Amino acid sequence: MTRRTGRDGSSAAPRSVDVARLAGVSQKTVSRVFNDEPYVSDAVRRRVLEAAEELGYRRNNAARALASGRTRSIGVVTLGTALFGPASLLMGIERAVRDTGYALRVVNTVEGDPDGIWGAVDSLLDQGVDGIVISEPIDEPGDGGNQRDLSVAVPVLVLGAPPPFDAATVLAAGGGADLMARAATEHLLGLGHATVHHLAGPQRWYAARDRLDGWRAALAAHGRHEPPVIEGDWSAASGFAAGRVLAADPEVTAVFAANDDMAIGLIRALTEAGRRVPQDVSVVGFDDVPVAAYVTPPLTTVRQPFDAVAQEGLKRLVHAIENPQADPLPASVPAVDLIVRASTAPPPNRVQSGLTTGGAKQ
């Protein structure tokens, strides 16, 4: 690492002028790069960032805050849970924010507390954050919905749910779970199963509702019977309990579980009951947890694009913070990534006449 030397021979902290000199650009260009302003080519931006890294240059965010009236911080409201989905999304946010020049302030909420989101947002606003991310909120009963009088003047990004309140700018990202659930269900129908049972997540979660909607849409589109829904709580234990019920029904040949943990518990119950997976019952999960590829049998599942959702969402939020008069950046729907492994197969001698056996989405 190159360090600037002071007049007394000591090592001095590098300045933006040193970055400009090493990169062969003007100080204004260095400022534009670090303020993420337009009109800088990718090649020049890369040269400036490489020069800054070589010199060990760090932006003076305190001075920038005084000059801009912003704290260069983003607040995140997230559910305090060890569940794979919310935890992975928070990790994605933490990784994405590193490239923005903003600090992250995280406030955890507790499931079952109707004032959780409101109190967390109030706390972040008191800290003067420039924008807020609300990650996978839950529809808590009795929270009063939009009746709460909460004035949010900073841009808000909501991941995986509809906005819980009005704000100056409200952005949404992380949709598409219904399309992913539909793809999982259609994979099973395409293998020749007459219908697909659903092990749903708790319905106060918007994520669980979206997956339920996608399953229903797939069955309706193919004119198939909709079996009764069994609701779990995201845990493997609830999947095991549901599996004991489903194993007792010989007509069950395919199950779509709303997350991998429940799918793994479900497979254990089916196996203990003498129902082989996938020879007798096919199972699809959702999330693609790290262990999914190593259970017996390896689990077919839908991979969630946590990092891509976080990166796109943070990019759109920072743009709204720094360009308040500009139109929001367009959103995109994540691609469906169905990972086909060994837990799904055609049904055991039950492909009825009139049903078409199609290929699985890869």
C-alpha cells in the first residue's frame, strides 16, 4: 500500500488529490466517482477505485454529511430470527451496502410484537438515517395497518411484502415468490402427478401467502384439483408432523413445501411411514438451504436470489436518496431458479389418461 509522506517524514493519510494524481484524473472526477454521480466511464471509475485502494484512501463521511445534510447511513428493520430466508436476506443487504459508501444500522423486531416495525422505524428516524429498508415484514394482527400516524420523509425500500405505511418514496423489491412457487408446482405436474399437495408456511407471513398463491395458480391453470392446505411454522418439526398426516393418504404422490426445513421434516416422516421419496411421493422445497443438496434424497427446491434482490434494492434506494427529484430506477422480477435433484420423479403407475407428462424446468 502506498502512503503519502508528510513534511516531517511521517506517513500521512492520503487525500483525494493523491488519488486523482495516481489515477491521472481531476479531483472533480474523483469526487464524482465517490459520490456515485453519472458521466464517469466504467474504465475511469475502476481506475479511481483501484488508485484509492492502493493508497488506502478512505472517504471522510463525516465531512460529506455536513456538506450534504445526509448521515450516509441506511437503516434496516429485520425480524430477529435464525430462519434461513430473513437471515440470508440481511446478509445480502450487508454485502450490498459495502459498495454504496453508506453505513448500515440494523434494528431487529420480534415476531408477535404488533409495534415492532413502528418502533424500529421511529428509532431509525431518530438516528437520522437517509433511507430505510424493511426486510420481510409480517402481517401482525392488531397492528392497525396504515392507521398508525407515522411520518416517514426518507425513501423506504420494502423487501418481500407490500409497503406497511406511506412514505415520501416507497420502493419494493424481492417479489416473484408466487412465480417461483408456480414453477415448483408445475414441475411436479409436468412429471405426471394428478395434483400437488401444499405444506404452507404460517399465513401471517407475506412470503407464505405468495407461495400459496403460486401453488393455487398452477393448479388452476392446469385444471387440477386443489387439495386441503396443511400449514406449518417453517420448522422441520412442523414438516414432520404434516408428513405423518400426508403419509396416511395413499392418494398423495406429490408435495410442494413452502421452505426446505419443512420439506426435510416431511421426507423424514414419509420415510418412517414406509412411503419412499421419490418412488412413492415426490417432494419440492423452497430456498435451497446449504444442506438441501446433501439430505437423502437430495432435495429438489427453488433457489431464492437473496444477493441479487439485496443488490438491486440497495441500488434503487441509494438512487432515490441521492436523486430525490429523479424518477425511481425500474424494478425487475428475479429469474426462477428451480434446482432439480433426486426428490422428484413421475408418480408410481398413476399417470392417468388425459394427463401430459412434461419435462421439468431446469
